[in-house]
Amino acid sequence: MPFYQYRVTNSQGQAVVGTLQAESSDAAHKALSGSGYNVQLIQELKAATAAPVPQKSVRHVAPHKISTATPVSQPVIKRVSVESPSAGPVLNSIADSVDRSATHKTKKGRDKDLFFLFSQLGSYFRSGINPVQALGELTNRTPERYHDSLKHAAQVVSEGGRMSDALEKYPYLYPPDVVGTVRAGETAGFLAEAMEEIGAKMELSHRLKRRLTYFGYIFAATIAITPMILGTVQGALASIKQQDTAGGELPVMATLGKAVGKSLLHDLPLTLLIFGSIWAFIAWFNSMPMRQFRHMIIIRTPVLGGRAMAESMARLTWAMGMVSRGGLSPQQTFLLGLQSVPNLFVQQKLKEEGQRMGESDKLSVALRRSDLLPVEYGNIVETGEVTGDVPRALEHVARATDADFQARNATAVTSSSFILYGILAVMITILAAWLLTAWYGGLIQAIPTDGSFICW
């Protein structure tokens, strides 16, 4: 394979030169962009000037700053597949060595862990540190469930592949929108910003989910304690009858404990069946095949649905704004940007619209046809198309949609508290009324018909 000399700048604007071996200049350009560099020049070197690089070398050496005329050797890029931009979703082009069909089932990832992981990756990439080195160091500072995925990602990157393709093999750890945002950053050369964006959004998601989980625990505890209270009430009433029959001569605590235990044991099968059914439903509803259905339910839920839609639009417009700086066509910009949308139900609707687009269609037309953004936002993008500054227009739209998302996120946090507290109050009131009715009715039945009542 030929050698190519390149001149790039990192995220801090520092100039970097070096050489790498690849099948074509396009393959070399994609490899450098995927590492977070802005490519300024790529030209093929003659065989006499190219530094010999072993074909089997997979060691990734970060480019050095300009300080010498000697070319810096780079990793050999093996079998990089470069597809034509007219092929639609060609933005997922990857090294042939990556097999997308093989995925790994692991424990589910957590938003908190992803926040720490990607915020640190953003810091590494912004400082110009080699991605392989960054992934290797973070492997030792993340929960064990992420170790294999990070090692795999480091290996794929060292061989000239894309990090997003490695992360895609671990769907339980990295949601589709995380993979899509990383892929957009690799393709358009804003990988550091993509990592920071993922970290910021995961932090907000973690805060909201933590609040909802807290209320979930309260509901579960309320439901769990109800059979115990009911069994205690029924056992206490049974002990009163036993004491009345025995003329009050039975030991109080022993009789009460035995009656309550018998009542709880009698209700145990039904209680276990109810809890088993609830657990099975929750496990089924939270399973991976139900992910898109869950997202459809969420988007149609009051308060949370508005937040989910606002977040999806904020991520879409931000990603399109960053991607458009790379000079891609409107269709490619739209298709690549929608992969960053976290709600899969909304993402599917956008994908259907993107597949109807042609290479000559305008981005503003597609945004209007999707009917997911206000008409004014489409007009802003159209103005950018007329003036030839679509990235700036999308940047304005992204700021507006992000402000809307921040407002709806704050509303969701506050409103969900009131709603959930209200539901909890109603549930406790109903359960308390039911238990008091059972106690009162049992107490009336326990009073002897001759009017006598035994006191201890």
C-alpha cells in the first residue's frame, strides 16, 4: 500500500505532520478524521521517501508536532472500505475487519458511568492524546462491565478502524444514540466535542432517572408492606376471637404472634404470585427488544414526552450543525445527524424522512416535512442555504432547541415530583382506607353477640 504524508491540526489548533500507509487518500483522510484531527493536506509519497512500516504493525503512534523534517511513521491501515457518498447511509463505512453481526450481551450500562467515561474521553481527545492511549488508561478507571468494550475499541482503533463500530458491538452498554454521536464525530472530525456532548447529556439523564428510581423504590416498598400489614390485621382479629373463646386465659403475645404468622403464611402464595408477575412484567418491559416500544410510550407520556422530544431535537440539530461543517450533502448531514437522537421512536420517523431525500433535496425541506420542529427553525436553515452558511444557521437552531430542552428538563424534574408524590399520596390513602375497613369489619365480627367483651 502507498504512503501518504499529511498535515493536520488537533482540537487545540496545533499543527501536526506525519506519514501513514493506506489504500487511498480517502482512506487516509477518514482515518485521520476519525482520530479527531482536521485534515489540511494529504499527498502520496514516493517509495524512496516513505519510511518502511511493517505490514503487521498495529501499534498506534500519535502524530508529533512540527519539529523535524523527518516523517513520523503511523499505523498501517488495513483493508479500509471507502464507499461512495451517493450510497445513502455510507457514513457508516468501516474497516472490513469489523463484523457488525456479532454483538456481546453484557450487564446494562448506566448513565452515570457513561457520563464519567465520555467526559474523560472528551478531555483526552481535546488535549490531543492518542485515542488508543486514552481508551487503555480509562479501562482501569471504569467499572468492570466496560473493560472488554474499551479494550476492543482500542484494538479496532489501533488497526485503523472506527471506535463507533467497536462500541456498537455492546448494545447493552452503549445506546444507539451514543454510538451515533461518536460516529458523527469520527466522520466529520469533531470527536472531542462529540464526547463532551455525550457526557453532558448523560449527566442530565442520570439526574432525572435517579429521581424516578427513588419514587420507584417508594412505590415498591408501599406495595410490599401492604400484605404484611393486612396479614397483621387479620391475625390480630383472629387472636381476639381466640381469646374470647378461651375466656381471656391465653398468653397475649404468643397467641397474637401465632395468629399473625398463620395469616401471613396463608397469604404467602398469592403474595409471591403477585410479586412474581410484577417482576416478570418489569423485566419484559425493560428488555432490549422492547426498547423502541418503551420510547414510543415515553414520547406520548405527559411531561416526560415533551422532555424526550425536546432532547431529541436538541441532539439532532447540534449533530447536524457539527456535521455540516465537513461539507457533506444535505442528505448525508441529515442521515448522520439523526443517529444522535436518543429516542428511537423519533429516530425512526426521521430515518424514514431521510430515506425519502435525494442528493439534491434541501435540508430545510426535510426538516419541515418531518413536522417535528417549528416552522421558524426550517426558515432559519433555509436562510443559511440561501446565504451559503448552513453551519451557522444550524448553530442558531441548535442553541434554540437546547434552550427548549433545558427548560423542559427543569419542568420535568419539578412536575414529575408533584405528579409522583400525588400518585403516592392517593395510593397510600386507598390502602389505608382498605386496611381500616378490614380492621373495623373484623373488629365488629369479633365482638360477642351477647354484648360481652373480654379485656386483658
